[in-house]
Amino acid sequence: MLPLAALASNDTAKIHTAKINPLSPVTAAPRVHFLRLHPGDLLLESLERWAQEHSIDAASIVSAVGSLKRATLRFAGQARGVRLEGPLEVVSLSGTLSKDSHHLHASVSDSKGVTRGGHLTGENRVYTTLELVIGVYPEAKFLREKDPDTGYLEWVVMPRKGNP
């Protein structure tokens, strides 16, 4: 997270700084976890289960490499997702997750190299493997709260209780 002083010179950033609950500078280095999903595993369900089993309050995807048999992406401004049949190469996967929620975006390419990306939703089944590097932030807690401006559950970052 950028210090608020760094945001002060950017007028567009000022609009939203009041809605972010700023953390004290994070002094603990993120813990890094390595996960490998296997053929047939469901990506979202696997990440949700992992976050719940490990009581993860704040994490982000650092790296993802692998393939999907099927992907479901919701494109910008659309109410429903589109199912893409594979095999599909995972070109990128990024986002935040916790034991309570996730917000992930992915880009996948087909056998001709045509790439599509969007909000990851629905069924996303691993084809051969999916290797994930995940950073966990022990001093933070990621929440989702309804934002009156957007009407959506938006990201809120809070200090994790029990941390200095």
C-alpha cells in the first residue's frame, strides 16, 4: 500500500483515500505459500478451501502457471460469465483472497494463442497443473463491504487484531 503522502499529489487518488482504512506500515514480511493444483481440481473452490483451512485473513496471488480444462470469466460490464472450453493456458492470474472472500482476474489463451481475460467466476477446472505462489500478509485483514458509490462489495484493508 502506498503511504497516503504519496497519494496526495495525485488528484484522482484523493477521491478514494478517505474510504481506505490505512494500516500502519507493515513490518512483517509476507509469508510465501506454494500450492500445486492437480488435474480436475476446481480453482476457486481449492483456493477458498485452502484459505479457510489455514485461517488466511489477507493474501494475494504472486504467480500462477498452468492450464485449465475450462474457464469461466465475466467480462467488464456484463452480469454473467462466459464459459471457455480448453485446453487453455493460464497467461495471468491476479487478485486478493481471504478465508471470507476473493477477487480474482485471469487471462487464458487457447491453442491458437487467442487470449481472453476477465473476472474469474463459476467453474474453472485444472487441465494438467496449476502452480501458485501466494503471499500471505500476517498483519492485515481483507474484508468486503458494500460501497454506496458502486453498490458492490468493495475491498477494505484493516489491521489484523492482535498485531502492533
